[in-house]
Amino acid sequence: MKKYIYTVMLILVGITVAQAQRMLPKQRGLEISTGILSNDKIGNDYYISALMTVNRKNGNYQLWALEYTHQYHEYKDLRIPQETYCAEGGYSFFLLGDARKNITLNLGITGVVGYESINHGDTMLYDGSKILSEDNFIYGAGGRLTFETYLSDRFVLVLQGRTKVLWGTDLEQFRPSAGVGLRFNF
């Protein structure tokens, strides 16, 4: 009887150890994240992002993202909306972490392309003023510092600080943000 109990225990331990491997090369993940833009006014300025990761060796991974950013600019008693639609692609490098990669710190570098719309393309305001900034195609580079921790073998909690430097825009070129996300590894 003891033989059977030991055999079952060894099988269960073997299954548990096999499932606990993390950051396996070629493993894919889907991340949904949201956050706030770091500017003088914190309120209704936010971003929503969907990101796909492909793990590489040593805890590094490729990333591909689609992002929507929404923020307001004040003019008299009017709030002028600015919307940005971006696509990002890049690579994230493993910086620090424990041996089993339960907790990691990664640094990502990305390229960014997108489109920026101000006041939904309407340049005239109710009082006859004209918005001089125009809708534009934008491009640039991005950086992100992420703190990642595994909630289970498949789910990862991601805390991130990000920034983008954009050209082709009439507004801010340097756009920092902070957010939180949840990644599911397939």
C-alpha cells in the first residue's frame, strides 16, 4: 500500500513541477492593461492597451500592442478631447528576478506608429475660435519598465511605468504614463 501512495505522490509532485515552469521560450501571452497619463492633471486621461507577447530565452520577450489613449485639454469652460490610436512593436529585456521567475523586472523598448485626432477633427469651437493643432499621423519610440509577478501558472500581474516620444504631433512629444495589466500565458 505504501508503494502506491508514494507512486501517486511522486506523480503529483512531477505534474506540479512540470506546470510551474515559467517564461518558456516561444510561449505566447495576451495582456490587457489600463492606466493614467502622467501629466499635471490626473482625472479623465487614460489609456487602454491590448498586448501580445512571445517569450524568448532568458526571460526576454517580444511584444506587439494596440493602444487607445484619451485625454482632455481645457479651453475656457470647454474640454477638448484628444484621442490617439497607436500600434507598437518591440522587445523587453529581463533585468532582475528570482530564479523561478515568479517576480521579474523588465525593460522594454518599442517603436510606435499611430494616428492622433483632436476634437474629433472639428477645428471650429462654439465661440468662433479655431484649433490650430491638426489631426496627424504620428511615429516615435517608447520605453517601459514593468514589474511582473505570477498570480498562477498562467496569469501574470503587470505594474508598469511607460513613456513615449512622438513626432508628427502638434501637441506634447513626451508622454509618460503608469498602469496595471493582466497577462494570460497560453
